[in-house]
Amino acid sequence: VILFWGSSWFAIKFQLDLIPETISISYRFYIASVILLIFCIFFKKKFIIKFNQIKWIILQGVFLFGLNYYFIYLGTNYIKSGLVAVIFSTVTIFILINGALFFKEKIKINVLIGALIGIIGLILIFNKELQQYSFDNRIIIGIVLNLFGTYFASIGMLISQRNQKDNMPLVQNNTISMFVGASFVLLIAISTGNEIIFEFDKKYIYSLFYLSIIGSLLGFGFYLKLLNNIGAGKASYVNVVTPVLA
């Protein structure tokens, strides 16, 4: 997960300032969901989903593959990636708080302490970059947008954990929820007046497919499986280590 997501930060650089971020996010998750659908058809994985599970799959798509990326991409226009990395590393804390609020999970003090140590470490690593900031309106806007994105990501991760505990098949779940997330962001793009266009620059196309396959399909596939195995709190530690690789 760290390898896939750490390298995807570099690929995101080629997505910015070419076409609206919302359109790029939609393309990214539409491609990932189509590839997963082909995988499911080829390996004869059936989409057996109960009616009461549909809303949870939709919510996972909206929070984890929609709102999360929408706000993070917007925030990246205002602040540099180092500060974005530090802000997103707080996802572990949000997971612990939201897990207690919405899913009645106990806050594990050792996980919280581990997260705080990791965040302090990231602040030290990106110290020179962080010192360049003067807290004007643009910086504040960027921080707020990224905090929103991080908060929504934590909700999406907890929903995914809940879905897997409810025996929803991971691959089929991701196939639908990525399509939902892409469609949700596309609706935002259309409603805010963004034109649906495509950039035929080679770097943009290569980075788009890299983010779709490596960052989304494989990255989230392994991460959400890890999340189910060891819990959302501990799994989110990868968001502290990933920026170091990036």
C-alpha cells in the first residue's frame, strides 16, 4: 500500500492545472471501476448484494472515492504537497474519533499515541517546507479544504470496514463504490459549470492510468483488505509512512 500510494503522489503532479480536478477524479475512478468489472466478469465473481447493503456501498463511494478526493485535490491548489501530507496523516485520529461516535468503537490509546508520534515525525521531515508558509487566507483555505477531505476519507474507511464485517465481497464492493464516487464527483463538476474535456498530453494519460490502476485499483484493494485484517486505526498508519516514500 505504501509503495502504491507513495508513488501516486508523484503522478498527481501531472493531473493538476490541465483540466478541472473534478473531471480528472471522475476519469480516474471510472477507469478503475471498469477494469474491476472486467476482472469480475472474467473470474465469474457474482454481484450478490442484499437490498439493505446498497446504501452502505453508495455511502462508501461518496465519502471514500468522491468527497475525499474532491476536497484534497481542491486544497492542493492552495498548499504544497508536504503540508497536504501532514494534514492527511491526521486521518488516524479522525478514524478513532468517528469510530467512537458513529460505530461505537473504543478509542485505543496506544493507536492514538502512535498516530501523534507519526504526525510529529512528518512535521519534522517537512519542517523546511512548512517554515516557508505565512498564514494568509490562501493557506487557511487550503488547510480547511484538506481537513474536510481527510475527515470524509476517515468516514469512508470506517464504512468500508463495516461493509467487510457485513460480509460484502471486497472486489465487487469496490467496483460499484468507485463507479458511484466517480459519478458523484462528475455531478459536482457539471453543477459547478466545469466543462467535460480530456487532455491528450502523454504525461497526463500515463499518470491517469497509473493512478487508476496502481493508486486506485491496487492501492485501495490492498488497503481496504489490510483495514479489514487489522482495523481502520492501525491500517491508517500507512498515511503517516506514505509521505516519506513520496
